[in-house]
Amino acid sequence: MTCYSLLSLARNALTGHRRWAPAWRDAAPKPAYDVVIVGGGGHGLATAHYLASRYGVSNVAVLEKGWIGGGNTARNTTIVRSNYLLDDSAFLYEHSLKLWEGLTAELDFNVMFSQRGVVSLAHSAHELTALRQRDRVMRLNGIDSEMLDRAALHGLAPALDLSPTARFPVFGASIQRRGGIARHDAVAWGFARAADRRGVDIVQNCAVTGLCIENGRVTGVETTRGPIRAGKVGIAVAGHSGVLAAMAGLRLPIRSYTLQAFVSEPLKPVLDTVIVSNQVSCYVSQSDKGELVFGAARDNYSSYSQRGSLPILEDCVANLLQLFPTFSRVGVLRGWGGTVDVSPDLSPIIGPLPVEGLFINCGWGTGGFKATPGSGDVFAATIAREEPHPLAVPFGLDRFATGRLIDEAAAAGVSH
């Protein structure tokens, strides 16, 4: 496969860019693999890439019921950060953020990671105290964080309404300058291309219809393209994790909801950072094309729909205007919905299931995109070694039996 470089770009320009090789093979499934990953989103593709690149397991298939990048990977607001309060979450997301910082070079694919900073607003004295606590804990954990007063915040985001008469007056903020945004499609394509280069089969339009289990061990999967034998099976299907687990007779402690997001018509540069408000329930950034990318809380009822509901659109726009009244005449260009899986403590579930050889990566809620490389790395290690990666140990399914929960509601960005 051709490496992307200035030389290859110039060479292909001579032929009108008509001779580029496909980024990855559209493989047909083989009868058997060492590992089958169910789910061709960012987490599944990252897992396959790290299985092959770090653990030497290349006889791997990634099965996607639709097309690569057609699920939650392309249905989010692309925010990347690691500003979490609790140690377990902070270390996992910081591991992911460090991988983000070298991901373009690692994949030989520009994922357009822009470290423009992530700003968390405080709209009350109590919320400001909570931000200061998180700021100090992050710095104690070696993670960058900085408090901003109103003057500094105005210099960073002049369009933000900082007037004392605002319905939600801003008392201050914290910023993680290493945070930012990335191009969601490029992330899926980059991991798919890198995995394919190492021999991983990426099988699209191949839905899993059943799990083959013999004597308490998974032996393969049933699919719409025939049965496939496998020594190990990893599940990374986000909102449909409960459906796949049910095929093994298991009931996961998760519920699935629709999370919506929207983009505006393109504007000239007006916002060069990411603004997050937990109390107002809004997060917004501006894409490289000039569109405002914004979202709010998830829908209030369980659903597998990717369409969402109109009241959320109304609330989302109203919340955005509470922060940026100057955007009132900007048109909404389009919207989308993703199916997110939410656990009781709003933290992911990573590790083996009670069926031998069966592993799960789910429960990321609204925070799955930012964890993509880190999630793939620790999940690949867990599958390859058949024991949880040290960073994944606290996120095992057994915590719901022991009561050692990881309640990250305060750092989730918006309410769940």
C-alpha cells in the first residue's frame, strides 16, 4: 500500500489522482480467525490495529453490519479531552490523549487532531469550587489544567456572553489546553487503513446474528454472510452491546439512548476553542470548514433510533443561544443521532465476560470518541493476554457486584 507523502501526492497528481489504491480491502470473510472483532467503529478498528501492531495478532477480522464509519464514530461532536476527576477515569483518558497526540504519524493518516483547548464553564460559586477541585486533582495526576477568570475567558472566546445579566452568568472556567477536536471520519479511515496494512480483514455489510458457544467457551459467530469460527470474540458495538451480549445469554447493566448533535452553516472564524457547559447542557466548537458543531444532553428515553427527537433540537439551540446570543441568526445546516450505551455509573465496561474467550468494550455513554485510541489499546491487550490491561482493571463487569463504582457524572461534560 502506498504511503501518504508529498512525493506520492505529486506522483498521483500527474494522473489526475485516478490511480490511488483503495485505503483498505473490502475483504470477504474467511472460515476462521484467531480473533473476531464485532463492530467496525473507531473502538473496534483501533482494537484490531493494536492487536496486529503491538501484540502480533494479525489473523483478525472486523465485522461491520453497515459500512466503516457509519455508526457512532461519525455521529458525535469530535471532542477529545482527559479532564476527569477520579483517578481511574483520568488515567484511562489521559492514556488515550497521549495516543491522540501521535496518532497521525502512527497511522500515516491525518486525523486532523487540533489541540485548541477544552474550556469548562462555571455558572455558580458552587460549580466554580468543583472546577477548582478537579483542576487540582488533575495537576496532582500530572494532567494539564488551568483556571481562567472572566477576563482571560473573554480574550479566549470573545463571542461568549459574559454579562452579569445573563440567565446563566459565567463565574469562571477551567481549560485543558491539550484537549481539542479531531476529524471523526478520518479516525475511522485511518485505523481501518492501518489495520488492513497489517493483514486484518475488514468485512463490511456483515451483521452478526448469533454467537457460537460450546462447553462455556465461544467458538465463533453466525453472520449474514455465513458462520465464522474464532478463538476469541471481542464486542465493540456501542449502543447494541446489550443485543450482542444477549446472544450469549447475558444481561448487561446498560441502557441505550439517542444522542443528537448538529452543525450550523459555515461561518468565518469566530470560536477557536471548545466550550463546554454542564449546567446549561451545551458543548460547541467550530470546524475547519467554519461550521459550529454543537450538542446537548441525550434523549430522555431508551431507543436504538439514530434520528432523535425534535424537543432535543429545540433545547440544544436554546442552550447554545444562552451562551452565544450572537449566533441567533445562524442557520442550522443538519443534525444526526448516535446510539450511546450508558452504564449505571456512567463509566465504560472493559474486560472478559462470563463466557470464556468472549470480551466486551461498552458503556462509554457520551464519551466514546475521545477514548478511541486508548480504548482500542487496552482492549487489544485484554484480548491478547486474556486478562485485563492494568488501566482496564477498574472497569470490569464485576464492579457492579462488588459495589466499587466509578461515578464520573460530574466530569461527563453534560448530564446523562
